[in-house]
Amino acid sequence: MPYSIIVTSYCYVLQKCRTFNLFIIAMVVVLFFSIHTEQICFNFNAQCLYMEQTSQMPICREETRDMNDTRRG
């Protein structure tokens, strides 16, 4: 079975250079998040503004207002 050979060799490599593998995985994750963070933030802000406009959940401005009040007081 070629799949089991791939898994076995991958496990062998993982045991031999575990730290290097973790470093590669961390780099991939960091790259993925740095690419997608902007889009995620944009989507979250758009959803937030939509909730405010429909008056379902006016949380975004409430939080900033509370933060401003604590700074003043």
C-alpha cells in the first residue's frame, strides 16, 4: 500500500527532525494567518456594522463607549 509507506516515512521523518517539522508547520500557520487576518477582520467588522444597523446587537459601539468612559472616569 503506497499510503502506508507514505505515512511510515512521514512518521520516521517526524521522529528524526521533529523540531524542524514543527518549525515548518509554525511558519505555514503564520503565513496562512497573516494572509487571511485582514480578510477575517474585514468580515468581522462588516458583520458588526450590519448588526448595529439592524439593531440586533449594538455591541461594537457599546464596547468603545465603555472604554472611553473608563478612560475619562
